[in-house]
Amino acid sequence: MDLKNIPHTLPRFSATFDPHTLAEIRRAAATGIYDIRGGGTKRKLPHFDDLLFLGASVSRYPLEGYREKCATDVWLGTRFAKKPIHLKIPVTIAGMSFGALSGQAKEALGRGASLAGTSTTTGDGGMTSEERGQSQTLVYQYLPSRYGMNPDDLRKADAIEVVIGQGAKPGGGGMLLGQKISDRVAQMRNLPMGIDQRSACRHPDWTGPDDLEIKIEELREITDWEKPIYVKVGATRPYYDVALAVKSGADVVVLDGMQGGTAATQDVFIEHVGIPILAAIRPAVQALQDLGMHRKVQLIVSGGIRNGADVAKALALGADAVAIGTAALVALGDNDPALEAEYQALGSTAGAYDDWQEGRDPAGITTQDPVLAARLDPVAAGRRLANYLAVLTLEAQTIARACGKSHLHNLEPEDLVALTMEAAAMARVPLAGTDWVPGNPQGF
Amino acid sequence: MPVVNLAETAKRELNAQLHALSVDTNETHWRVENPQGQHALAAGLNVPVTVEIAGHAGYYCAGMNSQATVVIEGNAGVGVAENMMSGKVHVKGDASQSAGATAHGGLLVIDGDASARCGISMKGIDIVVKGSIGPMSAFMAQSGTLVVLGDAGDALGDSIYEARLFVRGEVKSLGADCVEKEMRAEHRDLLHKLLEAAGADAGVDEFRRYGSARGLYNFHVDNASAY
């Protein structure tokens, strides 16, 4: 036999030990430390793409696309707050910190949100004057670390969000690495420059739902019962977490799925803890309905909202509003292909850059470097965000009208079907073309 | 002197009246009777008045206090003077967990004991405890000073940043990255002033000082076992 002519087996990569996995093993072996990065999960998950709207036909009739009204406004905080929030659109900007983001980026988020008639949210590290100044409606996060937390800012806020967790890392705290601790960040957080700032995973002065109720009462007393109090949880056990938030006196529950981003967390945490937002909405809504509180305590969902279809699907499943973070940063200019050469220089590529913790963002968004941060024009970036928010709203309205709805909140699960069994089970809507909803709707 | 009897007046009414005061109010001395352990009493004050609470207070008494002096004549529940910015809070009895948590400024004096997590994440407050404090006190304490005339429980100052700790009695154990430090003249001065401000009868030389070894300020894998 002529050995030269024997066909060779093609080199084959293992599905288990794929190139990314192999690279991560080598990186871990070389450094002895886990990988830290920004953003949300990058794995493929059951998501809103697995749902479709049915649209009107003979049995239901649609609304005229450009003539008949499809309202988009939302009230938040109607349960207890003397001054509930009224937003023009049900798409809010999620909490992101000054420190993780540049001052310019925070200002741009405020400008864009205000132009679109919606709210923006502070983050760990407190409220900056630029942000307050440019945000018509500003939600003040009350976090375990309480960095930058002070009662004057609390009183300046339009709502208060008690953060228990976030989708990227439910049960985890955070770490703002030293390279992002500028003078101003250090001063706002009462810590020396250049050290790694740990953000606690638990609040320092309460534990559990009974204490939370008392904490919320304190926040209400301090602000004279004026401001809506939100409770934000990462999606893990949404039925129970939402029920306990309601029991604790929340006006609004914010539910963040594992696609929700973070400034900096271990990759293993981002990819392996928490559940996708698609799986979390129905149990959360069920909890509200079981307590007779659906639409009385509002539900904001987040994690992987990208377009108006996602907005419409989230609302159809029972949410009152959605929040966007990653998409808002992309609208500002994050991961722009125009900066490809600079992303390459950082060992990444436009669209995949996630080393936000290093503070070297060429787009000037996830950085405290004054030279890089100055690249972002807050006015122009704010305009881009406002445009994007307008498109999300128009797209959601287009779908809602096609389903015959005169308000986005009139969308309902009955307007949806699922493309996969997984999505059908999670969203509790029938598999397309069938009347089959997998699972037992009572079995939480 | 305004007297508010919480057996007859709702707490909401009390706090609303206190929040409505202007900085130049003539009603600078208030007395609250029958507090009955209610939560969030005199929370969120923002003017230089004195409020005496004639009994026990629940959670978060004088929470987020600015400028005011709040005197609790009994015991205080969880989180007394939490996130205080300035002013003074004086607990004549014992305090529960997380006394002075995350507070940025002002002076908290506790005549009795304080439970676990006293001064947790403190960010500039001065705390003087005339009795003893529980475990995990001054956890992640960032700045400010904690003075304890009695003993300290387990894991004092765990993951501490730049806060200064002075303990007269026994420290059951120190937390990660917290070490005993040399007592220099500047520390004696600071301690002396705080003892005087708190009306505490103790000599500065009876205390030992503890603070951060600063070994965990930047994460390094060789320190992973410390966490």
C-alpha cells in the first residue's frame, strides 16, 4: 500500500474542548486568576427571538398603522409614592455607575433618556452633577456598598432603587479595579486612589425580607413618602423574589435576566449563574397576579432587550416596562467598527470588546481616562440614544397595532407563540401551530 | 420645647414635622415620648436641632442624620445612625447590629454595648462605644474612627481600608488584612479628642490601635486564601 495516498482524517475540534475553552485553560494556567470582563452572558440562550406575534386576521382586527393611536406611556410607583413617575415610553435606562462609565457617558445617557421622555439610573458610586443635571427623571440606586450614598442626593432623586442583585451576577458583589479609580471616583467613594474597590454582595444593615420592609419604610420616611421605591433583583427565583419584594412594600420590581451586563465580573459568574429573562418574566407576573398586584406594583424587566420586538414581547408577557443597558451603550458608540484598529490593538475586535474593567475603552465610554473619555461627545451620543429609543418605541407600536392594541400594555400572552419547546415552556405560550403549552402552569 | 407623644401622634407626623423645620428654626429642642421601639424615628433630619427620644427606638433611628443631635434614652435597634453625614447621635443604652453603618460623618456615642457589625463600611464617622462590640465590626471600614472601651468580638476590621480602630479591652480575633499598629502621637491626640467629645472616662494609653495592613488593596492570586 502506498502510504502517501491514504486519505487523512481532517483535524477535528472537540465540541467540549472547543478553541475558546482551550484558550481559557491556557490563560488560567498562565495567570492563576479567573477571567474578569464586562457585559452580560455571551452564550446562546432561549430568548425573545424564539417568540413570534400572531398579528390580527379574521378573528381580530388591527389598528391603522399611521392614524390610530397606540399609546406608550407608563406610570411607575402608583402603589405608595405621593409622586409616581410618568414616562412617555416604557423603555428605561438601567443602572450603570459613574466609575464604570465616564462622566461623559453618564451625561449622554441622561440627555438621551430625557429627549425620549424616559428615566435613567445611577449606579454604584453615587450621583454626579452632570447626570442629575441632564436627566429629567433620575432613579437613584441604593446599593450594598453605599459608595457615594448621601441623603441630599436621595432627596434629589425622582425614585429610589434598592439593588439586591443584578442579572449578570445574582448573589455577587463587584470589584472596580484600581486602574479605573481616578481622583474623582476615589473621592466619591471615600477610598484611596488606585486600589481595587470591592462592592459588597449584601446590604450592611439589613438581611432578609422582614428587614427589607423596615429599610423601605425608612427610605420612605426620609423622603416623606414622595418617591417610588423600586427593588431590583437578578433573575434566579423570580416567583419568590417578586412576591417578597411586594410583601416588603416595593412600588416597582426590576427583574434583570442573565443577559444583563455588568461593569466587571468573573466570566464564570456571568455565564453560569442566573436565568435568562425569557424564563423569568412569567413566574414574576404570576407572583404579582397571585397577590392581586399585577399593574399595581409595576414590573420592569431587563437583560438582552435589543429592538422593538423584544420590548413588545416583554410587555406582552406582562411587564410594565423594560430597561436597557448594553444596547444603550452601543447606541452611544460602544464597540463601533470605526474603531476596529484600536480594538485590535487591545487584542479584541469591534463587537466583542468586553475588557471594560481595564478602563482603556477607545470609544471613551467604559473608562476614566480623561483623554479617552473626551472622545465621547455627550450631546451627539445623547442624540443617538434618543434616536434609538424612538426606534424601539416605533417598532413596538408597529407590532402592537398589528395585534389590534391601542396601548402597548394591551399586548398579552395570547398574542404570542413560541418557535421552540423551550421557549414555549418558559414563556408559557403555545408552540407555533399548536395549542400545546408545555409544563404545568401551577408548578413553580 | 415641642413634645411629641407617639402614643397619640403617628411617627409619620413626627418625622414630617422635623423635616419641615428650617435651619434657623427657633424650635431647636424636641422631646419624643412613648417611642415604643418604632422604626425610623427622627430619620433623615437635616437641621441643627436636638431630638430626645424618651425610651427605646427600633431600626434606623436617626438614619442618614445631618446636623441634628439625637439622644436615645433607651436602647437602639439595627442600624442606628446608619449613613449619618454629620451631627451627633447618643445612645444611652445598648445598640443592636450595624450601628453607624456606612456613615460618612458625625459622632455616634453608645454608652452600653453594640452588637455585630458595628461600623460596617463606615466612611468617615467617629464611633465611641463605652461597652463592648460584637463580631465582624468595622467590616470593610473605609474611613473614620471606631473607639471601643470594652472588648471586640471576632474578625474585627475584616477587609478594612483606611478606618482607624482603637480598642481598650480584648480583641477576640482580627479579620483579614487587619493588624495591630503602632500608636503614635497623632493617634493619641485623635483618641483623646474623641474620648473627650464622648464624655468617656479612659486614658489614651490604655488602648491599642488596629488598622489595615493594606495587603489586599489590589487583588493578587497569592492572597486568595485570605478571603
